[in-house]
Amino acid sequence: MLIESGKSEEFDIPNDQSRPMSTNSIYSIKSFNKKTETIETKKSKESKPKKKSGLVIFISFILKNFGILFVVIFYMAGGAFLFTILEQHTEIQNCQSGEGEWNKLRIDYRSQFFNYIYFNTTPNPWLPVDNATIEAGLYVEKDGPPIYDPILTEWIKDFREKLLNISDTLKYTGQDCEKQSSWTYFSSLLFTITIMTTLGYGHVSPATAEGQIVCICYSLLGIPLFVISTVKVSSLLGDLLVFITSNILCFCCRKSNKNENNHQLEENSNEWNENEDKNIITVVNDDENEEQDDKDERFVPLIIVLMVFAGYLMLGAYIFTLLESDWSLLEASYYAFVSLSTIGFGDYVPGIGKVMSGNEAEGGKNLLIATIYIYIGLAILGMCFQLIQDQIADKVGSIIENLNFCKKNENESQDESLIRSHSDTANIQKEKSNLHNSQIEVREATIISVKPKDESSC
């Protein structure tokens, strides 16, 4: 019995029906306890959050904020490569066939002009003009200006129409078909961004059926992608501009506001002391102050927004005057504004002339710079619209709040007047009832006071 009680105390068996335990059961309980401890330690380790490395945090931040931008860049690059494959080969074939037709037309008209001028308008130097040759019938009278002028004019017009037809249908204007192509990679890259931004310069356009079908499908997916990425980049640029404005440009403004707030706090403390002496409780709404601080932090003056957009336009005008030597500052400014406003006439396209003249390297660099400029410019334009929209919404909201406050004050004043009128009527009725009761008491008093006199008299 002593052994049983000892074992029962060791394993904490509360029941009186304790019995001796074998060593196997003891080892099994110990192993079970060890297993439970290991499981608990594993769970505790799993429950603890793993610390992320700085590289993982940086990559997650980049993908979260710029992932859609990378998708758009990849989509533009792939689209440029696809359009180059689809259109460049056909363009070279059309150019070569146009070159062949142009050469054939030139040879035909050259021989036609030469033969007519030589045999019909120019006298023969080896055949003297005298009576003998005229009588022999060897001399043929030549055409004068009244005859050959209309003929030559009609031939020249016909020649010009055929040249224009070759230029319009086959896109041949005398260039080297092997070296000069409008469907280079960088030209196709600019074409893709004109599709996604709905600019539509028209400097190049797909001529094949395959290219036109791909253009339709490409724009159906590319335009929404560009809009989403522009909204994301615009919000990031807006936050950056708000940060710069609130922390750098408006430092003096915040300092003056801080002094005003300190002065206001001193006045409020004095009023609090006075109200405390008078046993008056004042309520301060901290939420309104916090909302006002948030609005002040998000506020960007309209003049700064307009200066940012105008500065970007002037920067683009200066850059394009450096890239295109034959452009004036006015023409470059005109191109920048037409591009960023998505009008896109296509009468000025940087780099396309150099590409068509055979200088593909420099022309491609200009086209790439124009592509980057347009994308960033449209994001800045979206940022400006968003900031202006926020300011207009705040102004309209404050006007509505003021109108509601005025209506609330009018309703409160009407309620107070009604309460006062009701209280006045209640007081009047109370006074009347008191007066009536007092009259009754007087009458009863007079009756009571008169009765003994009547009885004594009787």
C-alpha cells in the first residue's frame, strides 16, 4: 500500500483506486510528455513571425508600386518587336516593287520626250533646208510652240500622277529600300505608345491584314493597361509633390502656422481658466482638428500644379530643340503640347526623318526619348488633374458644410423660438391658474369671515 500511495503521488492520480504502475507505462508517459513538448515548441516556432530581409521588403515594395509599370514596358517592347516583324518585310517588298515601277516609268517617259523633241521640234543639222530638199520631199516641217506646248504639258501631268500613285500605294519616294525603313524597332515602339495613349500620330500605320488585326487586339488590351499604370504612377508622383510641397516649399508657412497655433493655445488656456472660475465646461473637437491637419498636408497650391506642368512642357521643348536641329523653340513647344494633350496631329515626329534618311541610330535614340517623354508627361498630367480635382472637391465640400451649418443654425433658432413661445404660453397659463386659485381662496375667505358677523347679527 505504501508503494501504491507513493506512485499515486508521483503521477498525480487523484482517485483512491490507485494501483502499481509498471516501468513500461512510466517510459511511455515520459515519451508522451516529450512528444507533446516538441509539438508545442514547433507550434511556438511556427507561430512566431519570420523576419523578412531588407531585399525581400525592397522587392515587394517595387512590385507593389511599380509592377504594373513593368508589365506595360514589357507589353510595349513586345508589341514593337511584333509590329516590326509583321510590317517591315512587307514594306521592303512594296518599296522594291515601287522602285521597279518608278525606274520603268522614268525610262519610258525619257525616251518618249527625247524622241518627240528630237524628231518633231528640232531641225536636222545634216539636212540643209533649201528648195531642192523641199521639192524632193525630204524636209518635214517641225512642230512649233503652239503645237508641242500642250502635248508636253499633258505628258508631264500624266508622269506626275503616276509618280504620286507609286508613292501613295507602294510608299516609295526614291529611298534605299534595304537601308531605309519606317518600321524600325524604335519607330514601332513609338507606334505602340501612340496606340496605348490614343495619340495616333499616323507617321506609320499597318498596311497588312495581319498587322491591322494585331493592332485591334493590341489596343483592346493595351489601352486599359496604360490607363491603370498611368493612374498608379500619377498617384505616386502626386504623393511626391505633396511631400516636397509640405516639407520643403511650405516650411515657412508651417512655421507661421505653428506660431499661430501656439498663440491660439495660449488664448484657449486663458479662456479655460476663466471658464473654470465660472464653472463653465467647454468641449473641444479634436477630430475636426485632425481632419483639418490632414487636409493641410494634402493641399498643394494650384499655382504650383500649373508651374509643374508648364515646366515639363518647357523642358520637353528644350530637349527636342537639341535633338532636332531644324526645329525652332515654338515648333518643339507645339509638338510637346500636342503630344501631352493627346491631340497627336503627327505633323512633327522627332527622329522619323533621320530614320528614313538612313541614320537609324540617332533617329532611334530620338524616338526612344520621345516615347519616354510622352509616358512621363501623361502621368504628370494625370497627377495635375487629380490634385486639381481634390482641391475642387474640398472647396465644394466646405461650401456644402457651410450651407448645412447655416440651415442647422436656422433650425436651432426656430426651435429655440418655439420653445420660448411654448414656455411663455405655459407661464401665462400658470399665472392665470394661480390667479384663479387666489380669487377662489379670497372668496372663500370672505365667506368664512362674513358668516360669524351674520350669525351675531341674527
